[in-house]
Amino acid sequence: MPVVTGAASVVSLAVPEGPDEWPGCVAFLFRLRDAIGELAELLASRVAVPEGSDCGG
């Protein structure tokens, strides 16, 4: 089972049980790949501007 870990996150993926489940798994992984960049950008922007900060100084 592939596992990706970070400081505060863990993602694990189970291999589908049978070949009939593979197309759905492939589709999910492509959607995940396409969305992960947006999620990373969102989180990076929140780190750059902490919640509750006063942008006006």
C-alpha cells in the first residue's frame, strides 16, 4: 500500500481488490493529481497570510 507522510498529514492508498475496480481507482488518482496543486497553493497562501492578520498594517 503506497503511503505518503508529512509533518501533519498522512495519505494511504489501498490497491483495488480486482481488475474491475482499477478504472475507478485510476480516475480517482487523476482527479487527485489535478486538484493537489490547487490545495497546496491554498495552504501556502494561508501560511503566507496567517488568519486574523491585519493586511493594512
